[in-house]
Amino acid sequence: MNEQFPFKRLNGIPASQDDVRRRREHVKKIVIAHPDYSNLLSEIEDIHFYSRGSVKPDSLFLSGVAGVGKSTLLEEYTSRFPRQIVNNNTVIPVLYSTVPVGATPKSVASKLLYSLGDPAYEKGTEISQTSRLMNFIKKCKVELIIIDEFQHLLDRDTQHVLNKASEWVKSFCDEAGVPIILCGFPESKKIFKFNSQLDRRFLMKLTMEGFHYYTREEQIEFRTFLKSIDERLPFVDRSSLASKQLADKLYYATNGLPSHLNKILYEATGLAAKSGNDSIDENHLYDAFNKLEVSTRPFVSNPFTIKDFNIVGAFEEELKNNEATKKII
Ligand SMILES: Nc1ncnc2c1ncn2[C@@H]1O[C@H](COP(=O)(O)OP(=O)(O)O)[C@@H](O)[C@H]1O
Ligand SMILES: [Mg+2]
């Protein structure tokens, strides 16, 4: 048993509370470099690498719905470039920061200053904070800035807010002189329609999507993802997640979103370990699914333990129920 895989065979004996906790935490941390993930990672590497010494660095807008794995990807990239103290100066090659809920340009500047270690991060006007920010970016030798949860800068959707936010982002990009990755929900793209000068600075717009499951290739891709996860689950035996039957059910249950898949497996891991199992079975998945409620899918049914599950039929049934309620409303 190696350091990375310290999970013992349970042989029917329930895992201790501490062991259950460790196994569940392990599930939370599983990250698989699936094709979309690797492609986006290499786009970021390119932007970072080719901007060094460039007069006008390229910037990138990355969008995607909640739970596709945007932050996971950006945090992983950031962690590759740890902060270092060189000659009493903190060097931060990649600065990652998130936009707080209901943010204004001033609170974004504050948050960035905080991430850069400015003890007076809240002090000053928007203008003085922004100019301090530029000094810190130089002092800390920042090469790439990642601003996640960008949609919060546009939480209050008025003409004035969009105007102010887009002007601030535009001049921030110009003054920072390093590439910037803005990441947010697809709706935050509206800022570019609103300000064509900003749009020109973010010509590269990429989207991260959940898994699809229509074509044979897409099914193989999702099943490959499941297989990689299965191999990393904190059990000595494998759980056959990538079998055709379970893959169909897991796709239907999650709609191909990594976050939902992770939640189900997290719960199922706890249930399996508590009952002393050495892999996850469909009964655990059934119970795990019942513990969770996806408010965007009021008519989703529990696919686990169903014999001869038909994914097409299940999606059609859900759609039919959705349509029926629309008519009533
Ligand atoms: N590449 C991946 N491999 C496995 N699980 C992932 C991956 N990306 C995301 N997840 C799961 O989905 C969850 C949500 O991801 P997150 O990065 O927070 O999504 P987003 O920022 O797009 O809302 C993560 O906590 C993780 O459990
Ligand atoms: Mg996120």
C-alpha cells in the first residue's frame, strides 16, 4: 500500500468515522485531465508563455455553467506556480482571485490587493487602489492574472454598472501589461457586447462544457472519464462505473456535469465505507442520489438499481413532465 493510496480492505467491517471522513475527502480531491480540461490547460499555458516580454499580451475569456470544472482547472494551473520569497520580496507568478458577490470595481481591486498581500487592501479610493494594484503587480513579478467568478461584477444589471465595470476592466488590462484570464458564467459575456473596445482585448473566448453523450465518441469520452475516476476511488476494488449500464445511469443522473458526479460519488463513498464494502455498488448510488436534490431538474428520476435502464426513454419522460408543467403554469 503506497502513500497515495492508504485505503485498507474493509472486508465487511464498517470503516471508522475517521476512515469514512478520509475516504470522502479523497473523493472531493479527484481531478482527471479529461480532453477538454487538457486542451484548455494548454491554451492557458500558451497565453502565459507567449505573453512573456510581449507588448500587448493576449487575454482570454473562459465561460461555462456552474460545475463544469472551471475553477478546478484554474486553481490547478495556479498551483503549478507557487509563491516564492526572493530577496525579501514575494514573487507571485500567477495571481488567482475571485470576484465577491455583488462586487464593484473597487471591491475587485481590494480583493486583488488582498491576494497580493497588501496589508491596507481596503484603504483608498478606487483610483488609488487601482494604482497601488499596478505597483504590486510589478513588485510581485506577476506574469498572469486570473479573475474567477467574473459574473459577480455584473450582478446588478444596470447600464451604469455595465458601463463602469467594462471601463474599469479595459483600463486594468491595458495598465497591468500581463495577460488576464476572466472566467465566469456564460451570461457574463454580455459585457463584451456592451463595450467593443473591451471585446477587442478579449477576442479569445473559450467555453468549457460538461460531457455530452449522443455520439459514440462522446459516450467513449464520458466512460473513459468514469474509468479514470473509478481507478482513483478510495476502495481496494473497482466499482465498474464505466460499464455501459452504469455509465448510462450516471450520465442521466448528472447530465454530464463533473460537480454532480462528484457529489453522488462523495455520498456513495460514505455509504459504502460505512457498510464495510470495498467498492461502490448500485444500492449506494441509489441512496446517494436520493440524498441530493437538483433544483433545476424537478422531474429527474432515480436511475440506479433499475433493470434494463433506457437512457433515451428516461430523458424523454423527464422532458414530457417538464412540458406538462409549463402548460399548467
Ligand atoms: N477535471 C475534473 N475531474 C474530476 N472532477 C472534476 C473535474 N473538474 C471538476 N470536477 C468536479 O466538479 C466540481 C466543481 O468544479 P468547479 O471547478 O468548482 O466548477 P466551476 O468552477 O465550473 O463551477 C469539483 O469540485 C470537482 O469535484
Ligand atoms: Mg467556479
